[in-house]
Amino acid sequence: MHMIVVGCGRVGSQLAYRLFQRGLDVTALDEDARAFGNLPSEFRGRTVEGDVLTREVLRRVRMESAAGVAAVTSSDTVNAVVALIARRVYNVPRVVVRNYNPRFVAAQEAIGVEAVSSTRWGAQRMEGLLTETGVHSVYSAGAGEVQVYEFVVPDRLAGKKLAELMAGSGGAAVALTRGGAARVPAADETIEPGDVVHVGCTPQG
């Protein structure tokens, strides 16, 4: 399976290496050959220097055979154009872009690709750590409409069932960790002090 990572900075180099570790055929592309120095020495994928917006470079990275493309340059505009070319011209089935300015997320997603915004996610995570008591958001989906929260069960909730805990929240428990081992819990699971529970719900819930 052929994957292309456009942009070989700190994020792109780590992504390319992680895909390589999964046994995938990976091509890392950057307009500056010095960026390939960010790749771990164990990386054995291909590296291509050049401007991704030229036909010659698109041919060299084999865009026509790509199963996935990640556009992770430092420019939201370039990432959006790369995504548009990959999706609309080459019909690449999986395309994801890195987002810097949250105002551009809607435009990037309008192309029909996933946009990963470290700025938005980071702000949401810090907001939770600063304002939430006992319950912290550890994952945000979409534009934050659904989040996964983590909390440690206090003594006062000992003996309660997860169904009681979730009543009225509109959410669901997705994981329970006890003694370092995690599992998907049943609704009638009885919780104990020190359990770590992850629940998925809206911020309002």
C-alpha cells in the first residue's frame, strides 16, 4: 500500500516513519532536501525533493497509485491544494491535511478530506485542564461536538453501576481501566474507587 507524506518537518517525518514501521510503502516529499534530516535513521522509504504542485513531482511520487496522502506542510493553503489534487484529480481514497489556522478547517473539510488541527485540539485540551474538575477531555472529534472524557472514580461512587453514572448524559462509557488493564465495559458494570473511566459524550452532556 503506497502512502505519500507531503512535508517532512517534525510532524511529517514522524508520520512517514510510523507508516514505514507498519510495513507500508512510504514516500516522503519536501521542497527542501534538508528536511529529510528529520527522518529517523531507520527510515527506509523513498524521499523526493521538489514542488508538489508540479506534474513532474506528482509523477515521481506516484500520486496515481497512492492509497493515501497526508499534506502536512506549514501552509494551510498548500495543504488544501494538495488535498484537492489528490482527491479530485487522482482519486486518492484517503486524504488528510494538517491545519494551522482553525478558520481554514471548514474550507479544507469542504474538499471532502479530514483536517487535523493541532491548534484547535490543543486549545480544547488546555481549556479542559484549566477548567474541568476531576473530568478531563482526552479526545475531541469533529469540531468538538463529541469528546472522550477521562476521570478517576472517587470513593463516593464506589458500588455504583456505569448505567447510573451515565444516566441523563446522553453518552456512553467506552473504556474502564482497573489495575492497569483496560476493557470495554458493560452498562451494568459496577465501578470501584481508583477505576479510570473513559466516556464519550457532548460537552453539554
